[in-house]
Amino acid sequence: MRYFKNKEVVILKWIISLSILSFASVVWGGNNDLLIQANQIFSPLPKVMLSEKNTVTPEKIKLGKILLYETRISVDGTVSCARCHPISLYAADGLKKSIGNNCKVNPRNAPTLFNAAGQISAHWIGNRVDVEDQAKQSVIGPPSFGMPSYEAVEKILKEIKGYWDLFNKAFPQDKDPIHVDNFAKAIGAFERTLVTPSPFDSFLRGNKKALTEDQQRGLNTLIQMGCITCHSGTYVGGQMYQKFGIFEPYWKYTKSEKIDEGRYDVTKNESDKYIFKVPILRNVAKTAPYFHDGSVDKLIEAVLIMGKIQLGRNITEQQGEDLVKFLTSLTGVIQEDVLIVPILPSRE
Amino acid sequence: MRYFKNKEVVILKWIISLSILSFASVVWGGNNDLLIQANQIFSPLPKVMLSEKNTVTPEKIKLGKILLYETRISVDGTVSCARCHPISLYAADGLKKSIGNNCKVNPRNAPTLFNAAGQISAHWIGNRVDVEDQAKQSVIGPPSFGMPSYEAVEKILKEIKGYWDLFNKAFPQDKDPIHVDNFAKAIGAFERTLVTPSPFDSFLRGNKKALTEDQQRGLNTLIQMGCITCHSGTYVGGQMYQKFGIFEPYWKYTKSEKIDEGRYDVTKNESDKYIFKVPILRNVAKTAPYFHDGSVDKLIEAVLIMGKIQLGRNITEQQGEDLVKFLTSLTGVIQEDVLIVPILPSRE
């Protein structure tokens, strides 16, 4: 079975990671101070997820938010970014796999837009450099907006008079600002503001009462068990690619309808088979269903599967409950401005 | 041609209406006081569009607004009320005909939800008694939510724990409040608050400067030309059924792909052929495309067609421009609360 080709190597890497972790755990003093320990592994959300390539300005944010709701630039007039990332469902859509123009099914589950911009790449398999690239590619993506070309998108945007002023203000240096790259930058700028501070951030900043006892126990389990080898940093994930199914093939436990080869689809390297970007865990309790194919509905079920196939461990009922409780502390507050629907400019 | 069967009768009725109008016009003193005249024909929006059958309470409004965004009760998980009535496009969707579950095309253009509840019925042909009835029927409507039964909808709502409290609070008298009739009442209650006060309301209340000179000339044209025979009252329409194409068949001028027999589909009375509810003109400048089949894109084009086929007149360029300018004064303000997206309760 080709699947096991790199198994030994991966497990070896794993054992090294876990050893470093155990050593670090001893240095930190084990359970002595969960707060100090957590601050070594995680960090609170920034106010804006900055990018060197795309300065975030109020004018870009304003335009980007409008464009996020724009359906008229999709081939059947029904698809906007917000269709698969509705704010009402924490900027995910609750479907296993998103449905785009003309009922085409997208290859993978729609990740939330919240805190997306802080990750190493957008989506699951590293074929979208960043949120700007994702916004740009999606308009011509066959299962998403389905437009025949970038020019076709620009043409429609130019026909909607209200966009002239909005693009001019957001890109004052550009002579011809209605361009798909600026479209992408504006949406990206808006996305870079989509942070959702949570009780966990409050905890990290020193407020120990922000997490209940159960949640602190869950956090401790997350650390001790080794989940943090992948799920660490500001976003509790989203910083590396990893094989899904280290100890056993994932499809033995998920309810996957087909085997997705992950990053192999992009690189065609055998070693990238079943490799996916580690998803962030922020707002995970609000963004069911789970995994790249949305094949699992319940958070507890997803947690147990992760223990089994990523750590080779049977998570106990108590551990599972604690972990889920901790994960709910990652549910953040959506900023008021983000909740306000923009009114799109009309054609006339 | 069957179409002309009742033509003489309709034209006779029409001549009588126009005569009464002309007489009234003389009594009012012609152009002497446009404001007084306008107040005889129209009235400003109420704060809430009340119903005897459905008391509007804050708890119902809150629940109704959430349910408006609920996609999980549609057969493919993609349809909510807000899909065909997105607030960002003035609660219409910009499509000729809305596209529902599994890419099914709805029979007619989606009217805006704004000011909808004040009309004699919902939608185009009188097959939906009121906004509550519309909300209820849509969940099992094959081209909309497409659910197999009301019970199937109730089952899903019951599975989403957060709804229990919301329904209990909105319907405190009910032992088993998660019921499709309450679903409909909650959405209806929210819709009954969806009024959009406009410069025209300000004008009607006595502020003559609320309308520009052009707009006042357009209003005068609307009155003198007889458009107000149908487009009158608080909503500037929405209070009667009328034949679309009194002087000539509508499809000679619109770009209709097929002939829609209108209310005949409901009653099977020959006299109801090509009869539609008169649409309201509030926010008409924001809710292109036009007519029951969205077959016309531009407002000026729609205005000229109406003159031709409803009044048997050629509207001049100046009259057309003035009318369109007046119609933009019916674009109202969306209330702040309405612009805020609700967060849906999660399954767990």
C-alpha cells in the first residue's frame, strides 16, 4: 500500500517532536503554571493580521467588505465570498463541501474567514499563497465564481458605477484601479481585520478566570498529549502542513466518501500524499462539520479521531470532554463593524 | 387571440379610472399644490406594518431575523430567505429569477422584503396571503428551500439546541413552540419592521425640499399621467391586481423568454390571464431587474414600457427622466438594526 511508504519517517519525526515536547514540559515545570506554559506555546491575537504585500487602509477595508458580498461577478449571479463564508455561521457555511455556481461542489470544506489571514496559506493544500491569492483565484475557480477570465470580472465591476469612486479611494496611486489584483487586495485587507478575540486570549493575557477549571484541564491535556505539536501559535494551528493520518489512514475513522490525496494534488510528490495544512482551532466549536471533507459532524468525534490517527492514542471520555470544553474557549467575539452588512452599489 | 378577450372591458375600466382621476385633479387644483395633492394619493410609511394575526414583539423580531439567515433548513443546505433577499442588494437578489436549492429556477423575480408586509399579498400572483404565509410556503416550495415536509423543517430546528430558548421566548404561551407556523410568524414579525423611510416620506410630511425640482416634476408627471391609478397609497403600489399589458401584450415590449399567465395560474379564470399584483415602487431604483420575470434591466426602459402598455402613451424623454428621478426619491434608509447580521445558533 502506497500510503505507508513514508510511514516510518513520519512516525520517527513524530517521536522526536514528542520527545522535545516532553523535555520542554519538564523545563517549564509540568503543570505548575499553566499560564506561563500556554504563553510559551500560544499568543493572543493581534488587532490586524498585517502583510508586507498589502497595506491595510480604511478605504481598502471598506471596499473589501462590499466586494465580499458581491454576487454579480459570478457566472450565475449567485456566488459571493459571503455565500460560502456567511458571517451568520462564523464565516463558514455548515456544509461538508461548499456549493458554488451552477451547483458545482467544491473539492473541500470551506474554512472560516475569521483569523484566516494569519496562516501560512489559504485553504487546505497550499495552492493559495494567502488570502489575497485566494480571493483572486476564486473568481475564476470553476466550482466557485466560475467566471471565464479576470477581464470578465473587471468588466462587470466597471459597469457598476458606484465602484469607480470606491476603487479610486482605495487605490489612489492607480490610474486604472478597477483591476482584479486590487479586488484581491481590498478583500484581503478586509480579511486581515477579521480577528475574533476569545476567552483564551484573555487567559493568555493573564486573566486566569477567563477559562473555567474544565477548560484549563482541557488546555493542559492539549499540551501534555502533544496536540500542540501542530496546533500551536497565535491561531492554534495554521502554521504548517502535516500528514492527516500518521498512525492510521484517516478514512478508516472519518466518514469520507472518497480518499483525498491532499497536497499531492499540487506537488505530485509522493511524500505529499495525505498532507494538508493543519487547520486552526479558533472558533472550531462554531464551524462544524470537520476535516477537509466535512465528513465528521461532532466536535467530540473529531477530537477522538485526531487522538487515534495523529497521536496513536485513545483519548478517554474525561479527556475528550475537557478538550471540547477548552476548544469552546477559542470561540471569539465578532467585531461590531464586521457584523454590519454593506449595501452594494447599484448598476445605475 | 385569447389575450384580447377582455381587452374592451379592461380599457373601459381604465377610461373610467382616468376620468375620475382627471376630475379629482381639477378638484385638487391641478399643479397648485403638489404636496397637498400627493398627500391625497400617498401616505408616509408607518413604523411597523402591523397585522391582526401576528403581534409584533421584540422576541419574535429577534428570532425572525435569525431564521431569515437559516440555511440548514433547506434541502441542500444553501437556501435561506436571505439568499434571494440579501440585505446588501436591498433585499432582492439582482437576478431575473431567483435560483433556489439544487439550482432550481423560481418562476418569478424575487421582490424586495422591504415594505413587503404592507401589501395585499406576498409575491406576484396572489398565491401567498401575506408575508407569514410566504415564509411558511417557501420552506416546502420545490424551487426554494425544497424540504419534503413541514415536519422535516421542524425536526432540524429542534436539533439545533439554541432554537429552543429563542422559540420559547418568542412564543411563551406555546407548550411545543418549535412549529412551522411559529417559524412563519417570527419571520413575518421581523419583516413587518422592514420599512425604509425615504426622501418622499419626508416630502409627504411637509418638507418640500426633500424632493429636488426634477423629482417634484416627476411626481407631478406620475400623478397627471395616471400611473397613480395603480401606484398609489403608502407603498406606491402593492394594493391591487392589474392586467400587465392593457393596451398591448407585455411580451411585445419586455424581453420575456416565455409568456407568464400570472394570476390565471392560481384561479384558472380566463379573466385572470396576465393579471399580476401591482408591484410597489419603493426602492425600485435599487431593485433591478424589473417586472415579474426580471426581463428588463434599466429603470428608464421599464418606465417607458409601462407608459406604452398600461397607459397607451409614449412617454417623452423629459418625462421619463423626471419620472426616474422621482423614483430615486423612493429609495429609503435601511435601519441600523436590520443591517446587523445575526449569528445563528450552532448545532451543539
